[in-house]
Amino acid sequence: MSDHSSPAYNADLRRRHRRVSLLWAGQLQAPDGQDPKQAAPCAILNLSNGGARLRVADAKDCPAQVELECARFGRLAARVVWRRGNDLGLAFFGAPLKASGALAALLGSPAAAGA
């Protein structure tokens, strides 16, 4: 029997998109590649059609708006919505259908692909 009053259970109910835990390499860059020398490596810890959780070397130096680049799905515009230690929470924006289309096959979400 699960504890329906737990914070984790309630957080899962609030999520609009299914999350997938993974460990992929990525890069964080300033929007539109404004300064390619400022690209920072990151580890993508989980991913959904709405955003991602990342681990970076120094979260406090990350700008509020970024582009997340990964060889598996390309580049997606995002904003930082939370910071905890060296972890960042991103929310994808700009072209939600681009995010959904790019990630649908990876996340196994037929709804995200428009089905």
C-alpha cells in the first residue's frame, strides 16, 4: 500500500509529463549560441517533454535562460526553474512541439508525438 500523503507521491501527481531517469551527456549554452566558449558540460539525470534535471559543475554560474544540447535530441531552449547544489531543473520553452517531437521517440510517449 502506498502512502498517498508523501511529498514524492503528490509531486508525481502534479507533473504534466512523464519523466524518464537516465544518465546522458549534454552541454548547456547561452541562448542562440551567443558565446560558444561558455558552453558547459552537464549530465542529464532525467528528462520529460516539459523539462530536465541536470547536474553541472557550478549551478550558480548558469544563466536563467539556456539551451540544452545533446547528441540524442539536438538543442532545446529552456529556462532554469530551480537550483539545488549542483543540480538544475529546466523547463523547455519556445517551441513546445519541437521538444515533444524531438523527445517523443526517446521517451516512448505516443501522445507527445501527436498520436
